[in-house]
Amino acid sequence: MTKASWQRVFIGIVIVLSAGTYAHVQGGFLAWHLFGFVLAMVAVIMLGLASPLGRVHVSRLLDPGPFRSGDTVVVRLRVEYPRWWPWSWLIVEDILPAHLSSHASATFTVSPWMYKRLILEYKIQSTPRGIYHLSTIVVRTGDIFGLITRERALHLAATITVWPQSVKLHTIGLNRYNWQGEAERHRGTAEESSNLRGIRDYVPGDRLSQIHWRTSARTGAFKVKQFEPFTQPQLHVTLDYSKIFDVGDWELAVSSAASIVEFAHFRGQAIGLMVLDCPDDHIFPGMGHDHLVKLLDYLAALPRREHSTTRIPPVVREQSALWITPRDPEELRGVPVVGLVTIGSSDTPTRISSLSELPDYLSRQTV
């Protein structure tokens, strides 16, 4: 119980003793009736304090994610009681992060007299982009008058991942990529070609089809064929974090990056992400579902900055990339740009002001 509850208990004891003393000294029907009424109130309060709050079990059920910015996230709280109890009232509150508290009401007041299990549901409307960690659920109860309350905090960890919005792209309008290696390959990516490069020792994980049986028989040890690797097209996306965005433009920039990342993933192209002014946040090009999740999780958690350095780091000038920026193209002179997405409100076709404009904008890009 809280300090205020203990103070109310002390006041209640004083009232009971005072009523008993008055009934004993004064006597008569009215005095003893008043004393009986006080005892009845105390009994009701004690019944509320004796409720088995410690045995109440609460679990949180989330719809499978991840979600997209603007989606509605449904959260269910399952409340279970070990046995029947005449609860006066019960409050269940899921403590939400500050950024979500204005998007949902997660406090429930119930009177579970006839139930041993309840399902409480709330919805987080128009969920903003981000990674949110839910932890504490508070359960409160008390007497029927609300004079004395008890509460219990349950720590139930859960994560809500909200990826940026994205739009389906049919092309990104680039006719060259940042190639690395000695040979190009323009169709589907693979780790190896059919050109034999040499023979090497077998290591766990090599496929049986790669074993060179004739050499293995002659040497007495397993040998595998090593093929000439293909070069994969590697696209770098540079998010211009060194320039101040408006709130809406920043979300548009992040959503544009997510759309390009998903386009490259479904086309089987390696893609990386560089965020200016964050030298440790350079995600090198990669492929596969895990790499896609890594990129989208990073974009989901990327906050908007309130200041700008306005200077392009020298390391950026050494890498060809598709830029997403509010800068004018003239500011990028000398920077190896293979594509440009310019963010900002404008009546000209050189900028985009909404995500729906991105597919047509990229289809017009030329290098």
C-alpha cells in the first residue's frame, strides 16, 4: 500500500475507536447504530484489502508484426484469477511509451465478480514509425469506496516494430551501379559461375556436388572445385542526415529509402545504406531476408535530427550512391551520384512531396 493508504488506515482506526467510545459512553440506539455502520464500512474496506491481487495473472498478446507506419496495432490483455473473489473493482493499465500514449487508451476498469478470465483489448491507431518496447502492466484494486488502494506492477517485455511506409516500385531508373570486382553479370545474382578456378581442400558446409572425385581419390583427401565468383550489382542508398528535414519531409525520405531497399531485395540485388553524419551507421551491401530486416529495422528506429552540419563528409565523395536529400542538385557537384531523390514541396518535377510520386519520379531518372 502507498503512504496515503496507510494514513487512511490510521484515520479509520481512530474513527472506529471514537465510534466505539461514543457508543459505550452515550449509549442508546442511535449511538450503537452509528458504531455498527462504522464497523460495516471497515469490514467492506478490509475485504478489498484482502483481495488476492498477488495471484492475478496478466499476459499481453500482440498481433504478429512487423507493422507499417499508420497501421492499427491491436493489443490484447488476458487477465486470469485463481479463484472467485468479490472484487469491488479492478484497474488494469498497460504503460505505453511516450510516443504511443497519445495514440491509444490502455487503461481498463472492470468489476470481474462472475469471471475468472477476461480479455481486454485496445488499439493503437495510426501508429508512428519506430521500435517501441512495452514493459510494465499495473494492476490496482481497493475497497468499494476507493479510500484505500493496492497496486501491483507486472513486467512483461514486448516489442512493437513499426517499419516505414513503402510503395511498390517497378524501376529505379538507373543505368549503372557501383560495381565491385572484375566481371559484370546482368541477370540474377549467384555466388559462383560455371568457370572453374581451381581445386581446394574440403571444408564443412561445402556441397557434395562440388567435390572433385578424381582429385580426391588420387590425394586421399576430399577436394572441392572452386569456381570464378560473379560480381553482384551493389547499390548504395545515401540518406542525407546532415541536412535538416521538415517533419513530413523526413518521413517521406525514410519511406523512400525503405521502398528502394525493398525493390532491390525483391530483384535480388545487393543493397547497402549510408546515413550521413553517422559514420558507424554504414550498412554494407548485402542480400537476403535477414539483411532486409536489418535495413528496415534501422530505418524504423532512425530519429529526425534538429541540427545540420551542412557539410558533406569526404568519405561520401568516394562512393557512388543513390541520394535521398532536400539539397539542390548544385550542392552535390563533385559527389559521385548515380541517382537522386530530391525531397520537398515544389510544383516542379525535380522534387517529390508525397510517397505516391516516387515510382514515376524514379522512372524518369537518367544518368
